[in-house]
Amino acid sequence: MRAAKARSAAGFVSQPEPRTIGSFARGRQLLAGNFLFAGHLVNAPDHMLWDIKPPNPAFIEETQGFAWLDDLASVGDHEARSRAQDWVFGWIDAYGNGRGEGWTPDLTGRRLIRWISHALFLMGGMTSEQSERFFRSLGQQTLFLARRWGGATPGLPRFEALTGLIYAGFSLTGVKVRVDAAIRALAQECVEQIDKQGGIPTRNPEELLEVFTLLNWAALTLREVGREPEPEHLEAINRIAPTLRALRHSDGSLARFHGGGRGLDGRLDHALANSGVRATANEDLSMGYARLSAGRTSVIIDGAPPPVGNASANGHASTLAFELTSGRRPVIVNCGSGLQFGQEWHKAGRATPSHSVLGLSGQSSSRLSQPMVLDGIERTFLVQTPKQVPLQYVVGTGTTGIVAAHDGYIGSHGLTHMRKLELAVSGRELSGEDTLTAVSEADQQKFDTMLDETSLQGVPYSVRFHLHPEVDATLDMGGTAVSLALRSGEIWVFRFEGRGELALESSVYLEKTRLKPRKTKQVVLSGVAMDYATRIRWTLAKAQDTPTVLRDLETGDRAELPD
């Protein structure tokens, strides 16, 4: 391969600054020999990373992308630096000839960004021979990317490839690459991938943050060398910033939908600050999400159809699900993405019962395709998804809210799910009403057929409210209310009206920075639909908050983080 014979880079134009944030906990786990990639945990404390036999292609993708370098850099001590150097030079020994795993545009761009941004950390204590090898490999990878970036997968991988090329092209001396084409291509990718709402096709909030961060880095790199980014590039940053603000909970974290996590602490606010965009959150839908906010409380609702086509490979059946955060304490959550813990957890995390929303008979509002292998990785896509999700904001007496519906159960049961959420202007109470209704005559006939199949016992439904692991939940003796105690001292109480059964059941909270899923609880309100219209009313109200204010003053907690 020509890249392997390329001229070595001579050095850096200026001292690189770290531009990625890792997880200290994951860094410590790596030093302990616990390798968790793509849902597979390998305990090999005495092995080089590249000596481990990859259990699947996704494992290769995660290791070859070098995102783990962020985690080691977050630890930052002598042991972490030594381990990072061993693994970088181990990669050069195994793959530095320009062939084999990792030599794709998608992964090369990701790898270049990590190597350059953590160069100060990596190069501490290097010998002159090691430094020469390091720069030679950087030059090889940059020239490879200059020739092959067009083969990167559209979306986040291509943003990574183009940003990596621009970053390397202006950071390294002695390697001449044409970055003008990459600058124009990045602008075109902004036009094709960033919609008018400032969203991306996958509707993954954390992925949107990754794209936003890359665009910020590329813009900063260009300005450092006296060049202004393309207008389309800057316009994309301006569109994304208010969307991310709308997807940010009151504790500064992202809403967890469609495969996205909460994001590392501080990264969202750091990216918003770096962008220089002062626009406030969108008042309308943002990437298909609606936001309610009052007092110390934020509520974010999935108010649009799920992603389709290739963008749905990690999409979830979460239509009309919501999350609620009080101050700096998550209360109602979705289970999250199980991708990090393997295919079974990935599939379970995508299902409707893993979200805080109504579901029928354990069925998802969006169904999955049969598994298929693409690019060596097994993938499933959302099919038969809700196609119509009308939504409008409503203003009541002392409340703001949304009314929305979806048609995901019409084909199977003849039922439309309608959800109304109203948040008090004080932020102390969220009122909800979930309705199952057979609207048209054809829908009513379909529902009657389903009713006959149950011997007129009704269509079972469950409205689930998954709780954050740090919420202490207690079901009262009469089974009519659930008390939710937060570590801040706040107490919220869940109640419902009408028929139904209230229960407190086991659940899980899936975090990519953990070695295994966390145990938690969920409030489940269940019953059966017998008529053409079934209403389920419930409230989640704050019963106590004086200790919260005192504790927040002591710990420095704030209801809203600054822009």
C-alpha cells in the first residue's frame, strides 16, 4: 500500500491540545485488564490489546478507532501513559504496514483525531526513535485518508474522516495533503446530513453531539491557520446548537433516545461554549423531540416517528416516551442502549417496554427486521414503524404541555395511542393522560377482532415509568401510590386515577461506561382495554423539596447549567 511507503511527518505545527474527553472509570478498568468493547468483556491483565482475539467485527471497530485512548488520557498518570504508548506502538508493529484491520476511512479519521489530540500525553518520555516511528505512522495514515475519505460511510463516520483529515493536514509538518477538497466535502456533508431542525437521520442525541463537536474542531482548526470555514459548515453549527440545548436536561445531560447515552459530564456544555452560538433552545420540535421545562424540572418527549432505513440500525421503538429530570437528579428515564452489552441487550433496549411509555401486550410500537449481516456486523432495522405522529403544544391554567398520538398499533390492534403531558409552571407536578382509542370504523372492526381473540377479556396494556438507579422507590400499603425519594432529599409521589393495577417491578439502566447493566426499578401501571376508548390518568408530583434546596447549596448543585 502506498500509504505504508509515505514520507514521515516531521512534527507538529504547534503543540496539540486535547480535544476529546474520556471516562476515568473506564480508564481504570483498562489498566486493570478489563476490556469491554462492543458488549464483550475480556479479562486479560497480562495481555497486549492487540493480542486479544476479537470476538466479533464490532469489537475490532471499537479497538481500532482508539476512542479508548480518551479513557487512558483521563487517568493521565505514568501507568496510563505507559500503557497507551505500548498499545500505540503495538498497533504500529501489527498494522503499520498499511494493511489489515483498521485501515478504513471511517476508523482512520477517528484514530488520527485521538493520536494528535492526545500527542502531548502520548509523547511524554518517548525516545527519538519512538518519536520518529510515531510521526511516520501519522504521515502514513494522513495520506491514506487523503486518498480514501470518499469511501467513509455517510453520517458520523464521514464527519470523522473529513475532520481527521483537516485536523492532520493542518497540524503536521512534512506531510503535504490537499485539504481543500475535504473542506468542501465537509460543507456538503453538512447540507446533506443536517436538516433544518438541526438534526441528523438517526435521531440519536449523543451522536448529534459527536457531529457538533467534530464541526467545532474543524472550524477551530481552520481559524487557527487563518481560514474561515465554509458558510454551510457554520450554518450547520448554528442549527445544531439550539437543538442540543433543547435535548439537554436540567442536569446538563442529554436525553437518552435511539441509542444515545447521557454523554460524559461537561462535554455538552463544553461543546456549546466552544461553538460560540448563544441561541436558546428551539421552541418547536428539535430533531423530533418536544421539551417542557419549568422551575427545576425538565421533560423531554420523543414526538416523531423513529428513524428509517440505514439510520434505524440503532433506532428504538420509543415513540411518545419521555424522561424527567429534577434539578440535577434524573427521575424518569429510558433503559438506554444495550449495544455495549451484546446483541441480546441491544435488542431488549430497543423495545417499547424498555421506555417510559405505554405498550400493548409487551409488543413494541415499532417492529424489528430479521437480523442481517452488513460489513461483517449483524444488524437489525426498524420496520412497520409509526408513520403519523401528530403533536401540538398546549397552554393550560398554570401549565404548559403537549398532546401527541401515534399509529403504531393500528395495524395490529386498531388502536391509536394518544398521550397528553402537562407540566405545572412551578415544575412541581407532571400530569399525564394516556388514551387508547379505535378511531375509524375499520379500526373498531380490527379492535373487535382482537377482543374476540382474547375471549372478551380485553387487550392488556402497561404504562411504564423506568426509574434512575439512584431513585429509592416505595409502593404504599394500599397499592395506590409510589413514593420516589431522590438523593438530593426531594420526594416525588406517583398516583393514578381509575381502573388498573399499580406495581413496582425490576428494571435495568444501561450505561456504556459500566461493565454490566445497573439494577433499578420501574413503576408499572397495567390494565386491559375493553372499549373503543380507554383512558389512563396519572400524576407525578413533588411532595417535598426544602432539603433539596439546602443540599444543593451545600454541594453546589444548580437547577440549570449556564449556556
